[in-house]
Amino acid sequence: MLAVLFDQFGPPQVLTVGTAPEPHPGPRQVRIAVRTAAVSPVDLGLREGLSPASKALALPHVPGVDAAGVIDEIGAEVTGYAVGDEVFGAVDVTRLGGASAQYAVLDFWAHKPHSMTWAQAGAAGTGVETATRALDLLGVRGDTTLLIDGAAGGVGSIAVQLAAARGARVIGTARPESHGFLKELGARPVDYGRGLPARVRELATAPVGRALDVAGAGALSELIELTGTADSVVTLADFGAPALGVRLSLGRFGGQPDGVHGLASAAALAGQGRFRVPVRDTFPAHQAAQAHETAARPPRRGKVVLDLTDMG
């Protein structure tokens, strides 16, 4: 099969369209004919060779963990899905890639709602599941005032909407140029950076009871100060969290049906017009290098997506 891949570490220009072995699903997996796949931060670090996980890669490597497409093979123990179904989801992050190809095996997935474009569907998987897991850990519900540090990015923008759909009051940090974007998603924006507690207290109509750190920019101490306890803070990106008593939530997904909770909920909200996956830009497969360059540049507002329908 054809795939976007790299056979050496380096800048985006190492990405090419080449051939890769065709995958097949195992138990509790499905294979899709891929329509779209997202470019995630993990893909950039692996390609550069700067991620500790880069050492585990067998080159050439096919990047991508999020994808959407049409099921064409079904593994054992999968129920409720059939060949021809349109789905979106992701591979288990421990597999480090495989989505940016003509065919990909998904470890968790859900039916794609008609209201969700293929670009949005291809960008949704890990962001939805990661945000859902974090919100569940924090116990976010209708009476919660939640601060999200790093709210305008791929995961943050999803967390804003899912928290708002639960009825929470959401405050999101971002650069000033992204404040309008956050308002559209349902958050009250505030500048990120040092001095955050004072700015938030001026803005908040109720005490901040929970905080989610998506940015990993060293704000955990201030988030603890705001919420009053380390137990009320979860981080997705700061590996120094255990020293402060903060929970670190890392992505690892279980497969259908265990890992589908977040995706099914987001799909239902999308069908009601209450959720959208922000997409920054879409590129064809042969412009994968440009896609990676765009994904690395600020402002990181939404996801960059590869359209894999024409791999030629």
C-alpha cells in the first residue's frame, strides 16, 4: 500500500509517499480505508528523532495516530460495526503511528456522524479521548468552574467544548490572538503566563474548582494555588507533576467497546450541533512536509489534517 513515511530522522522534508506493508486487524480492532489522518505533536517529535520513543521506531515509519475512513476489515470480538461503515478513531498511542496510509488499523473508534466533515473526523480521535479522560478524572460537571491552561490547541479546544457540554463554566488561557476563538467554543479567555491566578480571579464569577493543564508550560504551582489543592489539578503534559502531587494523565486506549466512550459522546454532540473539531488546515498526502511545518508553527489553533484519498 502507499503511505506517508520517513526512513530517516530530520526536518519535515524527510517525509515522502512510499510503500509500506498492508496491515490487518487483530481481535478488537478494525481496518479502515483511510480518508483523512491528523498531524499530532507526537508525530513531529518522532520524525525529528527528539522524542525518547524515537529509539523504538523501526524505519521506515508511517506517522499518524488519528484517522477516519470506511471499515473494510473487521477483527474478532468486534460487534455493532460492519464493512462499509464510516468511522473515526485512532490507533493505540503505544504503536506510535500507522494512520497516514491507504489502510490503517484502529484500536478505538465510533461511527462518524453526518454533521462531521472528514477533516474534522480525522482530527478527532486522540483529542476527544484524552480530553474525556481528563475531565472524568477531574469530575467535571454542571456546577464546576474549570480552568484549562492551553485551551486553544488541538486537545484544549476539544476539552473546552466537552466541559461546556457538561454544563461547566470554562475559563481558557491562550495568546490574545486566540481569545475570539475561545469565546466561539464556549470559554472565557484569559492571557496565559505568570501571574495567572490574579488574572483569573478578576475574571471568574465563581471560585475555580478544577484545573486542566494541557500546555505543560510550568504553571502547575499556580493552578494548585487557584484550586486550593493538587487533587483538583490534572496535567496532560508536565512530567514533573508527581513531585507536586498532581495527577498526570497519559493516553493509552483500550479498543472497542472500552475506549469508545468519549468518541460516541462527542459524535452525539456533533450531531446536535454542539461540538466541532477545530481544523487549522488540510493538505494532500504529497504535501505532508508542508503539513508538518504548519503543525509546528504557532498559533496552534486546531489540528492539521492530511487528505489521503489521492495518494498518487
